[in-house]
Amino acid sequence: MNDLFKADAEVTPGPVECLGITFESDAARREHFIRLLSEKLRDPEFRQMEGFPHGSDDDILKFSDPPYYTACPNPFFSDFMTHYGKNWTPDDVYDRKPFVADVSAAKTDHLYKSHRYHTKVPYKAIAQYLLHFTRPGDIVLDAFCGTGMTGIAADYLATPELEILRAAKANSDDEVPAEPGPRHALLADLSPAASQLAAGFNTPVDVRRFLAWARSILKAAEKEFGWTFECTHEHASVKGTVTEYVWSEIFSCPECSGGIDFLADCCDE
């Protein structure tokens, strides 16, 4: 059990790009920005910012994954703006009418249900506002981000579902068409728990590396605990593996008080 989460994913790290800089690996990216964050933490003026956490530099660095997430005011926001932003020119015309339509979105999405949080808003509802008020490539600031659903919505707009596009167009009388395409989100919150959850939802993930790591964990778990799911078939000596259990309700008859097994009496195999 002690070695369960120490299984290494057999993945060859490759180059990664972050804020316009190419690194030989994600570890190199992290090392570079951790060093910059460490230098910033030695700045007395930076530490006097409102909302700066009470804790050691080692703890702040341990919990941070700069520039994506820092366990303190993020000093890389300006770099983010420089990389993704664009200078305003007189030719840039922005004219949006107020969005006054009712917006509805189901709260059954797996991303919404994966962590409960007060005032949490479904990201597909937020996406409709972003479609109305922003254009692809725009930078969106959410200074009260909670669990970071605005960031999810900004990324989701890269390939939004047709029903969301239709809803955004139907709920808007603006002459400017709703354009799909990713937006860039800056997320901040005074709550350390909220900002950490937002980081967990929005930090880029190497899917192949995560998949390899997850499989290695499952193999380790199966090796150590697989015997608890073994069973012997009724008419065979060969052992099988339990994949699911079927539970049944027992109803009481109001006339005779006898038990009625729902599965046995009502289910036709």
C-alpha cells in the first residue's frame, strides 16, 4: 500500500511551450518559473500585497505550479497579458448590447458535479455570456473565480456544442455574431481553497502522461487488492472477477406482511 502512488509513468517527456518560451520538458518549465517566483518572494513590496498568504516561502513554492498557478498573488499576470494580449487601435470597434435574456444550463455535467462549491455556476451558462461579450482570443478576468468555471468556459468555446451556439444567438439581438473560439482567462480569488480548485480544473494536463500514470496506479492497485474481487463460480472451479453487484429492494405486502423480492419477482433475465 505504501508504494501504491509511487508508480512511475513510462512516458518520454517532450518539449513544452509556455508564454512563448520553449522548454525541453515540463520539469524544465517548472524549474524556470519556480526560480523566478522564488526571486519575487524576496521582494518586500510584493509580500505587502493585500491577500498575501501567511506561510513560509518553501510552502508557497511547494504548492505553486508557476506560471499557471501560484499559492500567492500571481506575479506572471503581466507576462500573460503581454503574450496573449494585443494593443488597442482606433480601428478596434467594440459595441455590445446588454445581455438581458434568461440563461439556463443543466447542473448535471461531470465538471460541475466533480466538486461542490457555493455560488458555483455551470460553465456552459458562462460560455453564453462570453460568446456575447467577447471574441476569440480575448482575455477574460474573473477576480472572484471560485472553482474556475469561467476558465473552463473560455477553453470550452474552442469547440462548443451546437446547442450552446444556438442558445447564445437566440438570446441575443446583437448584430455582432457569436464566434466560437477559445478565450484566455485570468482567474483570482481571495479564498486559497477556491484558487487551488480553480487551478486543478484549469491547469494544462499532458493527457498521455496522465493516462500512463493512471494505468500504472490501477495495475498496482489490482496487484495488491485484486484478490478481494475474486469469486468462484457456482458450478466451476475456475475463479472469476466480480465486476458489479446487483442490489434488490424488499417490499412488505400490506395484506399478509410477506416479503417481496423485487429482483426475483419483477425482473425477467
